[in-house]
Amino acid sequence: MPEEIPSKTPNLRLKGRLMSASEIERTLVRLAHEIVEKNAGASNLGLVGIKRRGVPLAERLAKLIEKIERVPVQTGVLDISFYRDDLSTAGPRPTVTPGEIGCDVTGRDIVLMDDVLYTGRTIRAAMDALFDHGRPKSVQLLVLIDRGHRELPIQATYTGRSIPTSSREIIEVKLREVDEDEQVLLVELAD
């Protein structure tokens, strides 16, 4: 019998573990080296994590890049709540006031980070939010998992793993800073 997984979303069935904690760590080390290589170092780099799980990814990668390059790397936090185009339009529209991002983005090479790339809508909203904070020299995208099913023409510059999924499958990324667990799971909506 398939294993049921404890989750906030009912009726999910575990299909398999895609990445262990050590596999996530090795992937982040590889991605840190790719970022340094593509940007010819880290002197103009800023890492911005999309709330929630993009933030610990940005912080971890900053530490890894600092070890490689021996220069500090600024990180920022991007809250895209009011930038989503898939939120309900019923009721009054919220007034959008950009929150503090935590680092200067103007003129810098920004690596925007999220845990999973799916339709592309989160990234579109993140780019809108990011440009409300300034005009970066360049914007690159890093995702831990790319699961396909794009609705917008968005592609990651850096990808931890590409995992083709069906529309019934869900990727659950668990990071110790957010979930007190560290793994990537493939789950499916149970019948």
C-alpha cells in the first residue's frame, strides 16, 4: 500500500524521495561554482531569495560563494504576495508598498532564487517586485527543482535538477530553516 505522507494538504501519496539532505548540499556547492564562473567572481553579485524557501537557498549559497571567492556576498528577501496575478480579485485591491529587500539591487548582477520552477508565475511576480527596488545590471534565475509545465516563457539560468512531472504530481521541497527537515519529495494527489 502506498505511504501516506503527513502534510498540510490532504490526500497526498508519497511517490519517492528525489533528493536527500546530502544531495541538496552537493547540488548547492555545484550551483555556487556555476554562479561564480558565470559572473567572473562575486564582486558585483547579489543573491535574492523569494519568500519562503528561496531565502534559505540564497543564504546558503552566499556562504558557499564567500568561501570560494573570499568576499562577502549580500543577500536579500523578496516578498511577492501582492504581485501575484493569481490571487483573488474580489474585494478592494491592496496597496502595494515594497518592503525592504535587504540589499541594493541597482547596477548589480542579481541571482533570484526559488525552490521550484513550475508555471513561471511566481518568477514573473518576483521580477515585478524586484524592479520596484531598483534596476539591476542583470537578473539570473536559480531554482533547486525545475518541474516543467510552464505557462510563461521563463527559464532558469541555474537548475539544481530537472524533474519532469505530471499535473497530478507535486514536488515538496523541505529545508531545515523552514520545515525542520531536509529533503525533496515527489508526491501525488491520491484518488
